[in-house]
Amino acid sequence: MQVFKLYFKILKTMLGQVLMYIGIFTGISVLLFNQQKNNDPFDYKEASLKISIVDNDNSAASQALNKNLTASNELIELPDYESDTIQDELYNRNVSNVIIIPNGFSDALIKNEAGDMITVYNLPGTMMASIVTNNINNYIKTLRANLVSRQNVSEADMKECISLTDTALAKKADVEITSHIDTKLSLIRDLYRYLAYLFIALAVSSVSPILVSLYKKDVNVRQNCSAIKQSSYNMQLFLSILLTGVGFCSVFVVLALVLAGPVIFSLKGLLYILNMVIFMTISLAIAFLVANITSTINVLSMFANIIGLGCSFLGGVFVPIEMLSDGVIKAAHFLPSYWYIAGNNSILTMGTQTSVTDTFAKLGIEALFALAIILVALTIQKIKRTA
């Protein structure tokens, strides 16, 4: 077992770098996991904003609008309502919206001329600006719809219409959740998605330097002169690489078990492990290919970063697939990381939004990537040996 011992003797010298990768990933994962584990994805709460209102009309309609806006938002009083003060308060985020209701608002509302009367100061393009603007428009349209059937609107009519408007806007739709995704499985998916970068970085940084060292011409000549058969040499080297991959995968199975509990050994949890093992095989295949492409150890870190980051950014690891353009997604189909992420997403929704066949098809495509990379690496190796 000389080759086996030599492999792990060299790997031991790079243990610090390996532990650094694993330690950083584990630390970030624990922080993100603890931050998200108590968040119920179905626990919705309406956003509460800091708003300031100036009611220059002081009518029943303006007061009703004022009451509607402050029901779910925090009312802030500004020192004054000069333009410079408003801009400063918005810039410092002391208030998100300043609403000015002008004099004559109620009369204009009755005549259906109040559409653009209200002035709203906010930060354009933000969600906070859209929420308040939509609430104002929604209230005015609903109140106007109740007023439209009345010829001469009296004070009593206005109060009745305001009451009808408040009742209509207070109604909420009854929502029943018919499909619930296990929160812990979702967190495991989010935990494992970043392994697409980590595994490539680990494999190229730890396995490739060993292979480059063993593939040197002088080492090959000495090996050919030794009593070790070529078949035994290759088998020992293969088992060493295989054991390295098993070790890396075991670390993250244990990490998922500690963070998420025994759900990792459920059917979907085991599929996550299978998907991880397949991508670990792809990463080791990439490390094998890189070792046959270059004979310089110093450039291996460059290969690790270029391949790892390239596959991660284009394959949906760092940027969700849903946010990528159609052109990038089409190109990403030629990257194993895309199918790894697609497989993870498919496992989570298997049985509800995706089928078992579709899930295993994605895992099968990943396995074909591993086989293709290994065949390319073996071809290059044979060409170099023949030369």
C-alpha cells in the first residue's frame, strides 16, 4: 500500500488549507442556518412604515384616509414641512413617506377630480414608495366607487360611504395552504447549494497537487522500475481519491445532521446526499482533468478559482437561476453546477411540483458529466504518455 500511504502523506501537508475551506464554509452555514430556522415562510406580516401626514382639508374624507394610512403604519411628526426638511428626513430614513392632503380634497373627490391632488414625497423606485402610493390610490378609488351613485352628497352620505369603504377594505381573503415544504429540508437545500463551489475548490486544491506530483516524469520512471504493478498502482491511487471524496462528503452529512436533525435520513434527505456525492465525483473528475492538463502546482489555485467561480456564478449557485437571463441559462446547461442546483430544487418539490422521473433525470445528467470529464482526462493522459 505504498502509493496509498504516499497519497495521504502528501495530503496531510495540505490539511491546513482543506480545514480552512471547510471551517469558513461551516461557520457561514451555521450563522445562516440559525438565522433562518425560526423563520416560518408562511408567516406573513404586513410591513409597517414610518409616514408623516399633513391634512390641510380636515374633512371627513381626508380624516378617513388619514385613519386608514395610520392603521398599519407609524405616524411621525416632523419639525416643519418645508421642502428642505422633508428631503433631509427622507435622506436620513427618519420617514419613508410624507403625504400632503390639500385643501378642497373632499369636494374634488365628490367631483371625481381628486386623482392627482395628494402630494407624496418619498424615495422613488423603492418598495416603501409603492406601498403607500398604492394604498392611497386604492382607498380613493374605493371611496369614489361608493360616492358615484349619489347625486348630492350630504355629510351623512359621506359618512355612510366612508363606512362602506372601510368595511370593504377590511375584508381579507381566506388562504389555505394545501402544500407545505419542510422548512428543514429547504434549509438543507440552501446549505448544500454552495457545495458546488466548495467541492471544486477543495478537489482542485487538494487532489490535483498530489496527482501532479505523482505524474512527474522522474516519479513515473521510478515507479516503472519498481516492483509495483501498474494495475496495483492505479487501484491504490483510485481508492485514495475515492476515500478523499467520501471523507469530504461525510463532513457535510454530519453538518446537516447536526443542524437539521434526522430529516437528512428521510427519502428527500438521502437524495440530497446522493446529489452531493455525484457532484463530489464531478469535482474529483475535474481535479483529475486539471492534473493532466498542467504540470505546474503553482497555477492550480488559479484553476480552482476560475472553474469554481465560473460554474457558481453561471450555474445558479451564487445567483439564483430565476434571476439569470435566458441566454445565460441556455449556456449554463453545459455546466454541471446548473444540473446540481436544478437537482437540489427538484428534490425539494418532488411529489408536488416536480416528478420523481424528472428529479432522477437531472441527477443522471450530472453523472454523465462526471463520466465525460473522466473520459476526456484519460484521453489527455494517454496522449501525453504516448508522446
